[in-house]
Amino acid sequence: MPEEPQKPARSAPNAVMAIILVGAALVAILGTILPALIDLAGTPALILRLAFYGVALVDVAVAFWLRDRIRKAQASRTGGAVQRQ
């Protein structure tokens, strides 16, 4: 007899978002430290930092977007009875 598929946890959207935000924080920290590690100064260092900060900002936007999409998908699954026209 086949087993029923497990339902995703209600906290899944928050867990995914938290993981992505931690990754974004690591990218921002790397962008702060990396220019000093490779002895960059002036404009190239600023451009490198801004590039890493931009990637971190995009990661944050993706985290919020993905959390919203997962919540909408979970809400559509728990609809109850199917209504037919």
C-alpha cells in the first residue's frame, strides 16, 4: 500500500527565508573583507564592495519573493473540497 506524501511544514517559508538571509549576510561580509585581503584600494575596492552588496540585496529580495510564493502554494493546497463548475 503506497504511503501518503508528507505535507510540508507550515514553517517552511520562514526556514527557507532564514537560510537565504544568512547566505546574503555572508556575501555582504565577504564583500567587506575581500578587498582588504587582496590589497585593493580606491575605486576598484569600492566597485567590488558595491558588487557584493548588490548581490546580497538581490538575495534578500529573492528571499522575500520565494517566501511569498511558498505561502501562496501552501494556501492553494489546503483549500478543502474541490469546486467544479
